[in-house]
Amino acid sequence: MVVYDTGSDWLTVKACLTDQHCNKKIDKKKTMQKLGPDAAAAMEDEEEVKKLLKSDKEVEVTEGHPTGEPAQGSEEDSDNSGDGVLSPFSSQAKEKESKKQLTPEYQPDVVYTANKSMTGHTASSLGFPLSYGSADLNGFKYADVVCLNPLAYSSLKEVTPQVLKENFCIKDFKYQAVMEAKGLDGCDGILGLSPKDYGSHSILPMLKRNGLISRLLISFSNAFHESSFKSKFHEDRQSYMVFGGYNESQIVGGANGLFSMPLASKDLNSAKFWGVEGQGFMYGDKWVFDPEKDEPILAVIDSGTTLVILPYRVYEGLMMGIADKVRDDPSISFVCTRDQKSRDLGPCYFNNTRCEDITDKLEPMRFIFGGVVYEIKIQAFLKDVQNEGMVTAPPAPPKAGETYTGGCMFELRPSKDKDEPPGSQEHRFLMGNTFLKNFVSVYDYDQQQVKLGVSVHSEALAKAYPYKKGQFHR
């Protein structure tokens, strides 16, 4: 599984590059026993190293060395004759590797085995470090034939131009081969889809240049998972993406139900995200962020983010509005956590409450982005949680005389911009998948626009319509 991310630039894939690296199958614990104190450099897991080195001293160590490149982060990465980081294919790497053995001895978590490719090659001898949210990655720039459809072949003769075209393949596409990854669990890589065109490593522009798509846009439709109480609103469970177009039948109102928002100006969007003007926010009939009084801020429409991150001022106003709404209802226990030091608001939830039992007591939210009102019922941002672990199905109502022991969590979080001065670009909306699941989202490179239309999955939850000045003012 590869995560598609409209906030990233590169295709990044877990990979192994050499025969030795791809075939190694030696125990991680044996690695630490073998390397001793040096294991911390090779494994980058100092606490686990210390723990395991204190136990089981009799572990048998396999002789020999299973890999063909030096460990990232070890002193063997230094190449005084060149550019500072060794390519795993270089003669210097092989020579230094024979002198000191510091490579971790465990099977890499990979999806791409470069040593089996007949068309791939390194794009640079420079290694790269990459911090991506909570993930830390290391590897090399690599180039190969990249296809949207799986491509299997036993010889290069089978890879004809027609085969490449039919499978939407790009020759010599540059990507990041990740050889070490922390925090990238549960997925095989990241497909970067930012609005910038970087040529040979930007997949949408390269698909169009190769005549594989006619329109420079990509669209997404995300269905509700069967474990969510929101799955009752539509029976379809299929999520998908379309390269070069969008499915009109997935949108309420068809093509006429798709609303366009131009990317925000450079003053708001200096990093060139898929970001539009965030102009207002209402809860019920009360303005929290008024488009006729407040200056617009950036609203990033980001497929690579799970939750919705609201400016602190907006988040606080929303949660205080909800607290006022349910304050006099003894059947509702509404809880907001606070940071112990700053006392700032954190995650909020309803205790001992199923999400289905609270939604009719709350009012809708209205986001005004790029001149469009996106009106969404509160249940679109709620998720059932249980003390016993992950919820696998919508929870059943409690039996007579029993109390429900789970909770209903908001999939909204506050930004850390509370103390930032006015005009700071830290004040922004970050609209992740919790919001986007309610819409068909279209990212248009040619027109530099984001387009959203209510998905048929969410016709009962969401509306979209143009904003008119004075529309909600009394």
C-alpha cells in the first residue's frame, strides 16, 4: 500500500538495492549481540540495544556478512575522495565493507527489490535523509520504469512500447528508494502529488508528457469504512483515485456540483501547497471566524493528513460552542483534555456515549473556503472509540440497565498557533481525510485549482454552495 499525499513532491518507496541487501534474513537480536556497543549506530535503537545486550549472552552468531553496503549513520559512510556518502554500488563501499562489519542483520521491510529490475539504475550517488511528519527516512535516489498497472516480465524483449503505454508506464522515472525507515509503518511508501512540477520525478506531469493522460489533474473518492457508524449512509465501500479525470457520477449534482477554488496567493501560500483561502467558520448560527471581519488565512486541502487541524482560535470557539449546547443535558458527558503546562485545549470527546446517540443534539459546521460554503453535519467528524482497542464495527446500543463504556471522539485537533502573532502563516486550516471523505476532491495542475464536490456517500451529511456576502449575517 502506498499513501497518496498532495503535500509531498517525490514518489518514496521502501526498497533494497543489492543482492546481499535484498536477500539478508538474519535475526535483529543477533545483530545487536554481534555488534555490541556499535549496534546503536547501525540499528539506531539505543535503548533496545542496551536492553538486549544485557540478556542472553550465549546467542549463537552467524559468521560472515549478509549485506553489500555500509550501515547508514556509521563511520563507514564517510568517503573522503568524493561527495560524502557512499553509493551501495561503489567500489569504495565494497572495500570499506570488508574492513568493518556494522550493517544491521535483519530482513528489510521492502516493496521494491532493485536487484531484480532489468531497467533500474541509481540516479545519484548521494544518499538522502528525509523527515516526513513523524517519519525519518534514509536511502538513495533511484530511477526505473514506473507503471500505474503492475508490470511482470521475464526479459526486456517483452517490454515493448505498446506494453508500456497500455500499463501507463514512465521510463526513467526518478524516485526515492528508502533503505531505512522509522515511522512509516503500515504502508510501503508515499506517492507525492504536490502542485509543483519537478520534471522527471513529478508523476502527473510525466504521465501527460508521455501522452498517457490528456488532462493534468487527479481526483479521489474515499468511502466510509464498514467499522464506522457513518457507513450506514451509503452501501458503497470502494475508495479509488483517477489519473487525468474524475467520475461525475460520484458527485451530487454531477459536474455542476463540483466547486472550484484557486490556489491562495504567494503571501498566504509561500510553500506552494494545495492551499486555498480560508475565509470563515461557523458553528450553528455563530461565527467563530468571520469572513467580513477577519483576514483570510491558508486552508490546505491535504490528502496526506488523516485528521483536521483547526487554528487554535477556531478549535476553541467550536468546542466552547458545543459545550454551551450540551451543558444542560444530564445524559451527555462532554470532555476536553488540556495540556498540563499551558492549559491549552487538546482532544475532545463524549464519554460513555455512542456517536450515533449524540449527533442529533449537535449543530452543523460551515467552512468558507475559496468563496464556497462547505456545510457539514457534526457526525462527519466523530469516531467511536473503546477501551478494549480498535472498533471493528459500529457499537451496538447498551442493554437495559447497562452503561456504554466506550466514547465518541472528535477527529479534529487544535493547531499550535495560539501564541503566534497576527499574519503568521502558522495560522491555517489543515483539512485531512476526515473532511475529504465527504467529497470528491480534484487537484487541477493546469488551472492551479482545488475542486470539491459532495460525494454521493455523504449526501446526507454535507452540502456545498457559493458564499454570498451577508449570507449568514443578521
